[in-house]
Amino acid sequence: MAKFVIFFSYSNETWARMIGGPGDRSAAVRQLLASVDGSLESIYWMLGTHDGIAIADVPGSVSIAAVSIAITSTGAFKHVETHELLTQEQLGQALQHARAATQTYQPPGQQG
């Protein structure tokens, strides 16, 4: 499973509906993620540029793309931004690959 963080900001209309009813979206998010064989780790709310973040485990990029498309198609969000998270071990692997890649990559305008 891959781990993703989803930053989101609700539309004004969505906030108005949440004020009028239950504000706990955890069950709905769990159900959505389960539909792509994923799971919810946590949801956090915040003030500022984004209204909250959800951290989710999903099978991969196609699954998280499906989630993003599904939620943005509703019009309930002003902004949705999704990023894959890496563990320390995965970062170490990426750095090893980067060391090898830097030996072969030639920046534009440089002769090899």
C-alpha cells in the first residue's frame, strides 16, 4: 500500500451544510477509501490555506486519482491536493537511485 496525504478546502456551501448537521466526515471518507481497497489513517482539521488533511493508505496512484476525481466532481471542495508520502526507508532507496542517476544525467547545454 502507498500512503498519501490529501489537503482539502471546502466550498462555502459545504461549510454551511456542515454547520447544519454532523461535522464528522470520518465514516464517509472511510467508505470512499474502502471502495478503492484503501483505508483512512487519520483526518486533521486546520485553519489557514487548507481546511484539513486526510492521510490514507491506498493501492497506488490510480486508486488515489479515482478518489480525487470522485470528490472533486461533487463540487463540495474549493481545492484538493494529493501527495504521496515516503517512509525514511523509501527515501533512502530514492537517494541510492539518485546517486546512480546523477552519474548518467547530463543537464541541458553540458557535454558528457
